Amino acid sequence: MMTDADLPYNNLTAEQIAQNDIIVARIWRDQQLKDSDWIGTIPDHGQYSLYIAYRQELRDWPSTEAFPHTRPQV
């Protein structure tokens, strides 16, 4: 009979878990950038500046100490 200890995620090393966190964070970041691409085409949008700043935070995020655990917020 299989137990929780037999599941692959329970056998990951700390390094593998950290790498997984980075991969998940980058996927999330890339999706946020993709989802906000539209704002670049509407410079008179009421929140244009806010989104442009957010997108810059997303691009800079991997080089910060907050990466991958503290996500940028709009």
C-alpha cells in the first residue's frame, strides 16, 4: 500500500524544492506579464501608469531578495 512518504514530492531535497519554487514563480510572473500586455496599447487608460510600474516590478522581481516568495502586487 502506498503512503504519503512514497509520493515524489515528499522525497525532494531542499534544493529541488527551491528550484521548483523558482520555476513556479517564473511561470506565474510570465503569465502576469502576458495578461497585462494589453495595457501597452491603451496609454490613456486610467491605470496605465500603475500597470506599467507593476510590469517593471514583475520584470525586476527575479533579481530581488523577495524572489520567489513575495510576489509583486498591482
